[in-house]
Amino acid sequence: MATTYVTHTDLTLRFDERDIKQCVVDDNSDGDNVDISVNSKVAIALSDAEGEVLAALRKAGKYDAERLAALSGPGLDYLKRIICEIAMVYILRRRPSFSPEAL
């Protein structure tokens, strides 16, 4: 089974939850009602970002699955930061008029 390195909690620890909620609403509903922990758009952004980072690390020959699974402390935190940064770009791209300067 594949390891998941990030969760919605990792994302909300690093970025404003209110911004995330507003960016994943597509139907003019109130973003305050979004539950990030089960939102499929957030999950897809995190999964896509994780896949992008893992593919780059493996292609570069820097890490294999065992070395990635052994990360802890600051190394794991930094991997999570990179994945969350990319996921947030994906989320912001859903609504480019939301904050173009942030993107």
C-alpha cells in the first residue's frame, strides 16, 4: 500500500483554511460550510501534488520508497511543506481571480 505523506491537517497548518474553503466552492455556496477533511477537491490537490513530488524525487534517483518512508522530523516536515505548497497552487488555480498575486 502506498504511503500518504500529507493530510488536510498538514495543509491547514500551513495555509489559511478560509482561503482553501473559498477556492474549492464551485456553486456560489458559502465556503464556510466546506469540510476540508472530506472535500474531494482538496484530496485530489494533495494527491496530485504528492505524486508530482514523489515522481521528481524518484526520477532524480534521490529517494526510493524505503528512504521516503524513513523520513522523520525536519526532513518529513519539509517534504510535507513542499507537497502542501504545490497543492495550494493547484487549489488557487481553481479560482485564478481569487488571488492572482498569491498564485
